[in-house]
Amino acid sequence: MDRMLFVNLPVTDLSRARAFWEALGFAFDDRISDDRAASMLISEQTHVMLMAKPFFASFHDRQPVDARTHAQVVLALSAPSRDGVHEPGRRGARGGRRAGR
């Protein structure tokens, strides 16, 4: 059996976060999504669980960081080409992303 990876990320507004990632071209597995979490498909074995902050907090006793002022993790996804690296950023800008660095 292949192992699976679930990266759990707290979000303030689940529906807005899901819409943003959908605008970037990612699909979601509605079989394991609900009003508390949305399972974004990266591959068959890798999912990113966008979790409403109260649901995220139910898994541990620590406070999530404020993503506007702190960094908790840096994640990277591979891309097939240089343009493949930049295209998600262009989609994000069209979908309402605020520019970072």
C-alpha cells in the first residue's frame, strides 16, 4: 500500500481559500471535504487539507501562527518548466492574490 501525505493548513475563510486554490487550477476531493476542511489534490498520494482554524485547533493544544506576520512552513511544488513556475502566480493575481515578496 502506498503511503499518503496530508499537509494540514489553517485558514481563516475556508470557502475563500478553496476558491483561490481552484482559481490556480487545483482540484478538491469532496468525499473528504466538508464545512470544516477541504482536501486539495496534489497527487494521488498527496493532499493539502485546508482547515478552518477552529477545526485545525482541535488537533492540538498550540495556537496557529498569524500568516500575515509569521512563517510556519515553506512548501514547494515541482513544475514542468520555467513558465510552469510562473503561471500559478499569474492565475493567483487574477484570482485576488496579494503580492508577497
